[in-house]
Amino acid sequence: MFRKIMRYLEQWKESKYRKPLLLQGARQVGKTYSILEFGRAHYDNVAYFNFETDPKLQETFAEDITPRYLLPILSHISGQTIVTEKTLVVFDEIQLCERALTSLKYFCEEAPEYHVIASGSLLGVAVNRSKFSFPVGKVDMKTLYPMDFEEFMVALGESDLVERIRTCFENDTSMPAALHEEAMGRYRQYLVVGGLPECVSLFVDTKDYILVRHIQDTILTSYLNDMSKYNNLNEIKKTRLTYDNITVQLSKKNTRFQYKLLKKGGRAAEFENAIEWLVLSGIVSQVYKVDQGKKPLENYRDIDAFKAYVSDPGLLCAKKEIQANDILYVVR
């Protein structure tokens, strides 16, 4: 499937200032797929290592984490000859091995000629723990999000319609009514299916919303499990409560997120860590209000006024058990 991240990866590969790349994002947004597709298309071979499916990999990084020591061992483990400029080395779920994360610093300093990409589903959570030595300034960083509407349209074979929409936008002209209605139909499908690649791929193959909903429910369950597995024991209940309440707040006419709606007497000091965990894990987006529309917007951000959004519209529908027909055939 077409992903815009490929353009960035191609630029990263050709940059003379390239550093090891750290690709972060929520579970199931397509990090591994995108990296491997990029590797197969632009390198002679790919040496892939997954710290979740192969826990013994951590033993390799237990003593020495310099490239001189690691590369021969990694080459043997993967069964791939790791060659400078021609092999893509991939460390997947790197947050599970803190020394592997630290090793990226030495790949940058001692072996910049090797192309290394690391990814992690909960990297935003893991690298903020005090025990992790993050390679500050020694890595390039990029966040991958769910597929946007354009990527969804291309997956459905609607590239021509995408170009027509772009042309009308650039020329500030109206689309023909029939094409507009078709585009809106695709948009309503996107609201139901969302942008998680597994869901999109299944929908392209089957057009079955029930099967897609099953996948979405499974992903939601994995998110809840992560809240327990990768969270402070005292914060688990607060994080789940906050996640469940986000959709409730979006259905109200609030101008900002209200902690008192989480529980009676709720305050920022009690729930701000839960919101931070959800944002860093990539499953929630936090959007701030600005006092003035001036650059840089960061200078005019109101830190007390924000809204929280679930990162994928399909998961939002699944979470609230909204049926496909309620979106597809909404009365206007």
C-alpha cells in the first residue's frame, strides 16, 4: 500500500547527514511494513531483528554495544551479510532493549556508513523512563500515523479521484456533483474503516465491515493491555479511565478537556500523567488552543486549553460501537 512515509525514507537514505532513524508510532500503524517495503525496494538485503519475538536478542547487547562487536554477530543471527550502504539494518520493538537503543549512538559516531532504522510501538513511553539512556542528538526521529484519507483512497484504487480533488482545491473550483458525492462516500467509508493498514487491507479485499470491526476490537484490546503492561501501577486505572472518557468529552460542547468529567472533583494534577502516557504512546492526539494565530504558534499556546482525540477514526467508531450504516447512510 502507498504510504507517504516512503518519500521521507528515500530522502533519509540519500542524505549525507543521515543518522540512525528512530521511527515511532502507535501499534498497527504500519511501521514494520513500511520499513521492510522500503528496505526491499532500495537495498540489496535487509537484516531484520525483532526484540519482541526474539527476546534472546537482548543477550547480544548485554556486554558490548559498539558496531565493531555487534555487526558480525547480527550478521550471523540474521543470516544476512551486512554491507555498508547496501544493507538495511532494522531493530523492531527496540523499546524492549534499552542497550540496543543506546547502541544507536555508537552507530552514529563509529559506523555512520551503515544504514540503521529502529522502530517501537511504545517508544514514546519507553524513552521517557529514567532507566533508558536515549541517544540524544545521535538519531533522526520520525513519527508514523495511521493512513490519511488520501492514502486510503489510493489503496482503494481511487488515484484519479485523488488527483481531481487536488486539482479542484489548487484551482479553487467546485467538483462536479457526481464526483463530489463519490468522494464523500469514500470519506464516510474512511470514517468507519479508519487508517490502520491491516483494517484497510482487509476492507480492500473483502468490503466486509464486520470483519474490519473484529480487527479493530482486537487492536483496542491490545491498547488496553499495553496500558497495564507498560505503565506505572498507580496510573493504570487513571489511564484507562481517561481513554474511555475522551469520546464522552468529544460528544459535548466543551471548549476544552475537562478533568472534572473524568470523576467528581477531578484535577489536572491527578490525570495529567495519564494523558501524557496516552499521547506518548501515539493512541491519542492532544490539540491545544492558541490565543492568537501568529507564528510561532507554540508561543501562543494556552497550556490549560486543549482537546484530546483518538488517533484513528475507525477505532473511534469501534470503541463506541457505532455501526457502519450509521455513518455510511447518515441522513443529511
